[in-house]
Amino acid sequence: MDLKDLYRDIIVDHNRHPRNFREIPDADRRADGFNPLCGDKLTVFVKLEGNRIADVSFNGSGCAISVASASLLTESVKGKTIAEAAGLFSQMHQLLTRDDVDIDVASLGKLGALSGVREFPARVKCASLCWHTLDAALHQQEQVSTE
Amino acid sequence: MSAAHSVISETGVLDVAAIRRDFPVLARTVRGLPLTYLDNAASSQRPRAVIDAMSHYYENSHANVHRGVHTLSQEATELFEGARAKVRRFINAKSTQEVVFVRGTTEAINLVAQSYGRPQFGPGDEILVSWLEHHANIVPWQMLCQQTGATLKVAPITQSGEVDFDAFAALLSPRTKLVALAHVSNALGTVIPVHRFIAAAKVRGVPVLLDGAQAVPHMKVDVQALDCDFYAFSGHKMCGPTGIGVLYGRESLLNAMPPWQGGGDMILAVSFEKTVYSGLPYKFEAGTPDIAGAIGLGAAIDYLESLGMERIAAAEQALLVYANEQLATIPGLRFVGTASEKAAVVSFTIDKVHPHDLGTILDHEGVAIRTGHHCAMPVMEFFGLPATARASFAFYNTRAEVDRLVAALHTAREMLG
């Protein structure tokens, strides 16, 4: 377990310069995610066009893993349908929590940079918080907690 | 204890290298690096004397206490009650009847809430705490308020992390039925000048409970000199086992309180018509107690006394001064909690590096610290922070370990800052 497996260059870059870090004032969906263990708090905003995610953003505060993961999430689900985003959520869930499942990391693009998190069990919830929050927003729940 | 001769130098200060050999875990490595254990406010480590006392008990003398006439039961009872006598002497309680064994500080406070507060508090009554409290000195009172209709009042703190005495005094009123205050803040290390607060409460005849979990391991505590009514602390923060702690209570108050839990060991006679309870302290100790835990706690007290609480306090204060100096050299580091009197606890943040990342990066350097809200969310909220990093020192820590902490923080800044 090398720290560089966790804090890869992409992660560090997205933490320093989070993408889509803003509110969408006229969002169709939004949800708050909270990780009480470390105090991470994120809000995810979604603008829909039919079944498609036309725009997605987040704000809040958190550790490098949770901020980078949220930033990568916004880049990867923008333009996707709700069903496609749900598919990505389940792939990410497996990537972060299952070491007995072979995942085609290359197919995940930049999201594959989070594969090192699996080796740091205390940090898995940091990486998955934004995905649970997006899921809650798409299912029109207002709040989600990873505890 | 024989260790005393080898761990105190001729000049009367602690020989830290010798002390460290008393703690088996301090010899281990983490990821190939020496363990630098700076999470003592969460839980301290155990000297061999404590581990051996518990093993010896299990290997030689275990039986249930206060029951049998057989040899083992008598030995176990003597060891268990011997530990109570050590606690009494350690905190200078008047009598062993005032020393109730519980699971820890949390249970001690819940006991007072439910047995002292619940039968007599009602709407209009107030319980006064401070903004600095650990959740264990907040939530039991909130539950009590829900049960009785009483109100929780909170004395504010200052930017340096000290309880505002004038505001506290202004909140004392004829409605105040109990003051519950930390002796030392777990999140910030602030030593609260409790004499002053207790004196103000006494003027109004208000009883005072002190949460001493963070005080007892680091300073001489004398409950009679403090003149407090209840004092709660845990074994595992003072080199003793987990699962054992102490509620000290003034005898007159404990006598008037009903039992908290019912069961064996807390009764004199039981029939379906009427049960007669035991006297103090057994009235509050239903069921088979943590016998080995109490014996381990007694051994921890022996160990701490062999070093001397004054010498422990001096060693830790010297470490605190050094840590403050060294940490102040790190760009972007902000101290959270700068009270004039502190235990050896340093809470801090570093610009652009979240405490949670600090915790992971430091762990890779073998350095164990606590990151998060430290079970004191109102304190974090007061400072507008989701979390801090907290290094907390014990007498077995060294300047070299402070240096390793500082080096690891530089690494974290380079990675993420």
C-alpha cells in the first residue's frame, strides 16, 4: 500500500481544482450528503433534460478523496441518462468495496483513479459519499448519510 | 513498585527511555516505521504491569466476587476491593463507599443523570453545562431533559477555547439543579479552572459533576479539595483497561439516590413482596462487575503513582511546550484552542489539507493521531470547522516523536497543500 496509490495525480489535481464546484440555482434535483465520521458535507445539484443529466455540480467541504471523487463524478455523469448514471454508480460501488470482482478499470476512464481507495478501508466512505448523494438526488431523497 | 527505581533519574525527572520499555506496544512498528502514538486522549497504552496484573488474576485467582466462601472467591474479592481502595486513595475520596465501579466516564454520567436527576428534576429546572463538553457530558443530560421536562443550559466559550466564567456565573440561577463540567477538554486540552466554577455553584447550593476523563491521567486530582459532588473518569485513558471506570459521588448524595440497575450483588434480601438493597457502593453495582478490569485499573494507579503525578504533569507540559514551538514553524498551521492552561493536547488545522487526509498520510509515517470532531461537535461548530487534527501526548512520548509528527505534516503539505 503506497500513499501514491491513494493520492494519485488526478486525485490531487481534482482536489486542488475541483470541477463543477458551484451551485445550480435552478437545479431540478439536489441532495445533501453527510459523513458524520469525518464531517464531510456535500450538496449535489442536477439539471435534467428529460431522462438526461444536462448539468451536474456540487459544493461543500470534505477531504481530498471526497472532493476529488465528487469532481470526477460531475465530469463523468454529465450528459448521461439517469439509467447510465445508475449503472456507473454500481460499477463504482464495486470498484470501491469489492476485491473479489474483476472490474474493467480502463472503461471507467478517470474514475479508475479511485481504485486505490479500496486498499484504505477507512477512506471508502469518503469516495462513495458523492455517489450516494447523487443517487439520493436522482431518487428525490433530500438527505443521505454514509453512517 | 520495583519499576519506580529505574524509571526516575537521580535528578528526580522521568527516564522516558526506561518508561517506554514498560509499554510492550511502544516497541512495535507500523508499516516498517516506529510507532509514534499520539492519540492518548482517545485511549492511552498499557504498561506490562497492568497486563500482568490482569493475566495473573485470570491465571490464579478468578472467581465471582462477594459470593463464595471458597478460596478463589475470597482472593478475587480481596483483589477487587483492594482496587477500590487504591482508587479511593488516588482521588482522595473520604471512603470506599464513594467509589462506584462503572464501565467508564459515559456510564458514570448516565448513572447520575438517571439516578440523581430523573427522580427529582422537572419542568423549570435547569442543568448547566459548557460549550466545551464531550458528547458524553451532553447527550445524557439531553435525554434527562426529554424525560423530565428540565432544560439544558450551555455556558459559552471564548476564541481561545476557555469557558467564559462570567457568562457561566450569569447562567446560574435558582432554577439550576446541577452543573456538569469537563475538568479538561478532550478536543482542545483546555484545563478548566474548576475551583472557581465549583465555588460559584456552591454559593447557590448547586451540586457539581466533573467529567474528569482527560484530567485524571495527567494531574493530581483530589475530590475533597475540589469540593465537587460527582467525579467521573475512565480506566483506559490512564493506562488501565477498557470497560472499567469510576463514579465518585459524595456519600450523602449517593445514599439518597435510588439504584440505577437492578440485579444480583446490589441486594441484601429479595422476595416477591420486597427487596432490600445493599448499601454503598454496591447499590450501584448490579451484576458481576468487571473484576479483572478493576484489578487492572488498580495496577495502573500503582504504576502512575510510582512515577508520580507531579512528575508526569511536568514531563507532559515540557512536551507540550516543545510541540507548540515546533508545530508553529509549519506554514498554514492554525492552533485550535489556545487556553493559558492546557493538558498536552494540540488541536490544529493545516490550510488546504483536510484533517482526514492528514490522518491517513501521518499513519503512513507511523504517526497515530486523531482526526475528526473528537466527539465534541459543538466545539467544532463554534470554531466553524468540520474537523481538526489532534495530537495528544502522554508521559511516554518523546521530543523525537514530536519531530516525526512535524516531519510527517511537512510531507502532507507537500502532497496536498
